Amino acid sequence: MKVEDVMTEDVQFCTPETNLATAAMQMWDHDCGTLPVVSEDGTAIGMITDRDICIAAATRHRDIAEIRVGELASGALHSCTPNMRLDEALKIFQQARVRRLPVLNEDGKLEGILSLNDIVLLSREEFEKKIPGVSYADVVNTFRAIGAPHSKAAAAGA
């Protein structure tokens, strides 16, 4: 099965110029915890999460309506393509330690979003139908990789 068979196509997104208050309201209104960040030409350039907004609100000591998404969205953008197999996408989730991946075409344009939730729901359906697909073990191993402590100190509870 491919990413395009499972991904959400109607994706909310924002731009680097969007302020955090607006991004937070988009997440609230559309019941999502992340937004892809796209440039003026529609190319995906990052992701912003509800956690990013909370941390910025607590540490920047500024009104979140004055903080732009572009101030926070940085680093490598981990993504997948519509024609990628789900088992390949699971490897990206594990390596990147993320729960959602933007789905990009060959030009880097946003076509959808794939969440681990989508795959969890699919794995149950596939199991019940006894159709080869993503196994529960694949999904559990992905969650294990994402949830692993980032350092030895964190693992020890320090």
C-alpha cells in the first residue's frame, strides 16, 4: 500500500509570515497538532507544532500574535512522497522521530499529510481483513523509536 492511499489530502498549512496566534487557531479549528509551512510558491519549507507554539509562548515573553511562524520553523524537513510504500514511510517516522509527515510531490509542493494515526487505523483494518499491509509490530516499533529518550541522561530520569 502506498502513502497516497492513506494520506489526508485536504491539509491546513501556514506561511512563514503567519503569526503564532493565527496558526494556533487554525490547529484548534481543524483539530490538528501541526501545520506544514509553505513558501509563497507553495513549496513546503518546514513544520510547526502546537508544542512549538507553547514553548515559544513560554520562552519568548512576547504576545504570540507578534511572533511569526518563520521565527520557529527551522531545521530539516522530513517528508514522504505519495507513491512511497507505507513501510518506507514508517522508517522515516522512526529516523526523524516525528508523528506526522508532509507528503510532497517531486517539486516539493504539498499534496497531503500522513500521520501515524492514519497508519494505526489502517493496520487494524488490514489485520481484520487479513490483507498484507502494515503490521501492529511495525507501528509499535515506530512509536518505540519516536518515544525513546533523546539522551542517556533523559533515559536515567535526570
